[in-house]
Amino acid sequence: MAKPTFDENGDTFNYFVMTMLAMVLIPATYVTLFKKTAVVARKHSCPCDACKRKASRAVAPRKSSGVGKKTIGILLGWALFAFVSYQVYITPSPEVNKWNPFDVLGIADDATPKQIKSAYRGLSRIWHPDKVKMEMHDEAGAKMAEINKAYETLTDDATRENWEKYGHPDGSRNSMTMSIALPSWLVEAHNNLWVLSAYGIVCGLMLPYFIGKWWYRSGDFTKDQIRTKSMGVFFKQLKEMTKIKEIVEIISLADEFKEDIMSRPSDEAELEKLGALVNTALENKNGEKFEYSKKTTSLPALKALTLLYAHTLNVPVEDKGLAQDQVDIAAKTLHLIHGMIQITFARQWLKVSLDLMDMSQILVQGLYFYDSPLLQLPYVDADAVKAMKSKKHIKSIGEYLDMDREDRMALLKQNITNDQADQIATVAKQYPQLRVLKAFFRVAGDNVITPGSLCTFILKVRAVSPGEEEDADEETSAKDEVDALFEGDVDSEEDEDGNIKPKKESKLIAPAIHAPYFPGEKKPYWWVVLGDQKNDRIVVSPTKVTDITSEPKTIRIQFQSPPRPGEYSFNMFIKSDSILGADILQEMTLTVVDVSQLPSEPEIDDNISEPDEDSIAGQMALLKEQGLAAAAIGGGGNKNAPAAGGKGKAKAPETDSDSDSD
């Protein structure tokens, strides 16, 4: 077995190190540099002043409290990469020498046989072992063997043909030397202790440590990347009668604020000042007081609670550290609300689920509990909202846009300029409203819904701009709804097996919602909930719907119908996660009839026409009939039956009476 060779100069080993470093450093550097700044590079299209201030805050670089361990590791990695690259640059590339007999003899490639012979004799006189000193005897022997090989190659026709064809006189191709991409000092005897120690530290200690750390860390989070401790707190604290204001206190107990939000020595004093401002704003708003409860005693919980109230009350945060914490807390809170909604959905609590959805809305829009949807518009304050309600009974953004421009400006007590009035109208059109085109129940293949059947709730909606006039043609009338219920879903078609499959809808993407007080862009989505308000229960598992645009979108929710016949009343809720005043509440009735009321199945006509006698099928049928007749009369052994393949009618078999007459 050939002894393995190693990289003596370190050429291939350096390339190996460079490749491994690049595989780790390039993605790590990209994530570190561009992941957090990918959102802030966008261009804002909203002309309102609040969005302009948000864009300026996003473009401003975030001050870091120091260089993290990850950044230091990346810098050291690039330094090592640069050092190895320099070593590769200064190390000469190994030369690949091709054996050439002309070079061995020191003659030109077009030398004549006479010149070849003359060169051979001259070199023989110099390098023959008998012509050199004793100490050069070995070197001369090797040199003379090379000279003889070159001479034989150039003078023997077969050997020269092999060399010209394969590059080697014996007919084999030039051999290539392969070596292991490791420096030879790694396998030298005096370095064995150090190499084995390094191997043991890396593979025996570091690798199990990092794998174990990753494994235990993965158990700390749910599949939605919410800490399991936080979900445990939510599971214990959320009750069926939890009020919407208590939800904020429960959220502030999340473990994310303890582990992911930085604490500073100055936070306690700054939070005390901010709490006083929040209390003043709350008293001016509705006479309430901002107080901490027994639950929120830790500093992370106090910080989260105070900054969330400041966010919903639009209280400015002067401290730069707390201002950045507020941005992070707002983004994390929206994610935590979704985790809480999963718990209330699983427990089928309707009211708490709806309150959590309302909490998501006010968090995105930066408004307080039960604020008017009109406050989402710029330059509209509480006094303007009161004037709209008292004078014009305006409660929604759509009703506001239905007014004339002069009436709008008259209701706003501030000195509104024409440019500002245009801004309000432009922003108002950025809040989409949903319009229900269809909403009904059906069972595939049946005209009625029976107990325990697989029922489908079909909802067709589209988004419209506030103030957009309704089109009578697109609204489904009561008669059309009944026809759709009995004829099937008009937005569906059947496949080859007769199963209903939805038609392909346009894949338009809904634009980001107008949210000047929420960090980053926010894509809106909607919850569709079928519930029973009287019993405070969710009847059908809610469905999350995204990308509702101006094009009609059909939503299908399957569930099992009730086990007994009767009429069941439901409340259909369509709740936005980002917009106030865009929710829909509609009464739905599900009629379940007894199985006996199903229409009878049509009889299947299984009569098959007789085949022609002249066809193969006709002949086979005739033979079959004859065989059955023979079996019935004589046990299948009648000698008068025609041979197989015979054409025409068979002769009737003789009876006993005929035999007697003969």
C-alpha cells in the first residue's frame, strides 16, 4: 500500500482554509450588515407629516451600545481570511513538469538522428559512473538511467510512438501526484500530543457544547418563535373574563422583555419621569390614573408597561435608550398578541379573542383603547371627532370622505390649510374597507345541509377605498344567494372526478397599511371568525386571510355541521389586525335538515341493448345463451349443440316426445 503524501508547502491546505472561512463569513456578514437595515431603505409614499417623521427616524442610524461578540468573531474571521489569502499569494504555484527526452539530451525538438546519437555519446562520457568521482556515483547512475531512457525513446520507433501518443515511453499516461490537503507537521510524531489535544477539544468538548446549547435553546421557543415561558404565563393569566386593559399587564410579563431588552442603570429614573407624563396624558384623556399593579413589579415589566402606554397615548419619549426600547417592545408585543390569540382560540373564548384583535389594531395605529377610527387621520384631534359626531353624525372614515371638502374643513377647529386638507383625504383613502359580496353555507354534492355533514362556509369579499360608491351589480341578492346555495359555488368548477375545485384568482398583493406610529412597514391581514355572542363561544376555528385587494377574494372554511336538525344563528366577524373601524359583523343562519329530506337518488338505467348477431359480441352472447340452455336441459352435454365459432342459429335439441314419435 502506497504511503500517503501530505501538502509540504501548505498550498492546498491554504485553499481549504479559505473555502471554509468564506462559507461561514459571507452569510454571517450579510445577515449582520443588511438584515436590520433592509426595511429602513424603503421610500415612503405617504405625504403626511407623521409618515415623514417616521421615515426620518428610520433612516437615522441606530447607535449601538458596543461591539458584540458576534461582530468581534466576524472581524477576527476576516482577519484570518486575509492572512491565509496573503500566504496563498506569496506561495509560488507548483510547476507541472512533463517529461521530454529532447530536454534530457539537451537538443532541439527537430534534431536529426545523428545529432541525437552525438548528444548521447557526449553525455555518456560526462555522466557514466566510471567517469565520475566516487561521491557522485549515485547521482551519475540516476542521471545515466535518464539519458539512456531518453535515447531509447528517440531511436526506437515503437517507444517513440508511445511517447508521442501518451507522453510516456512505456505507453502509459503521465502520472499525477495526489496529496492530502494537510500540512505534514500535523502527522509528525513530536506533534501528536498537540494535534490530538486540539482534536479532543474541538470534537469532544466544543461540538457537543454548541449542539447541546442549540438543542436546549430550541426548546425555549415555540414554532412561532415565542418563548415557552411567555406562553406559560399567558396560559395561566388569561381568563375568560379578562378585560382589554388587563391584557397589557399580562403582555408586560413576557420573558422576551427580560431577555431581549437591554437594562441600563438610568432606566429606573427615566421611567419614573415618563410614568408621570403618561399619568398626566391619561388624566387629560378620560380621568384615569396610570398605576402599576402587583404583577408588574420587575423592572422589565415596568418598562414594557410604561412604554406601551406611552405608545398608545402618543407621549414622546425623550431618553434615546428608552425610545429605541419602545420601538423594539412595540414590534415584539404585536408578535406576542398573536401567541395569546392562539390560546384564546384553543379555549374558544370569543370576547377575549376579539379584544386581543382590537389590541393589535390600537398597537399598530398608536391609539388608545376605544379611540375613534377618525383619529387615525392626521390633523384630526378629539375636539374634531366630537364636532363630527355631534353635528354630522360622522363616525367612520368612509362617512368623513362622503362629506364635501368645505364641510370637512369647517368641522376641523384647527387652522387647516388646503394642503393639509388634501393630506387628510389622501391618507383616508389608504385605509381599505371590506365589502362582503357573498356569505353562505353549503355541502358539496347536496342541496341541503344534514346533521354531521362536512359543511363549507363560503365568503367572498373585496377591499374598497373609503367613500367608494357601492355597485349594485356586484352585491349578491337574497335570491342569488339561495341559488348559489343549491347550485353550488359559482366561483368553483369541477375536476375530472367531479370534485369541486376553486377557480384561480388573481394574485395581487395588498400594499402596506398606513401606520405612522408603528416601526417598519405593516402588511394588513384579517381574521374571519364564526362565533356565538350570546354564549361567548367561537363556533368554527378562525381563519387568517392575507392579501385582500380590490379583486374579489373567495374564502372557504370547512367544519362539521351540528348533530341535530334546526336553525342555528352565528355571528360572522371579519376583524382587521391593523385598522380601526374596518371590522364587519354580520348575522348568519345555518339551516340543518333531517336526512329524510334529502332528495331521492335517481334510478340508474342498467338496460343494455342487445348486440348484433353478426358481431363478435353477438356470437359470444349466442354461445352463452346456448350453453345455459344446454345446462338447464341436459347438464351441459347436448351433442346437437353447434361447434364453437359456428354461424347462424343452433338447431333445437330433440325432446323425449320426439324420440317416442320416431
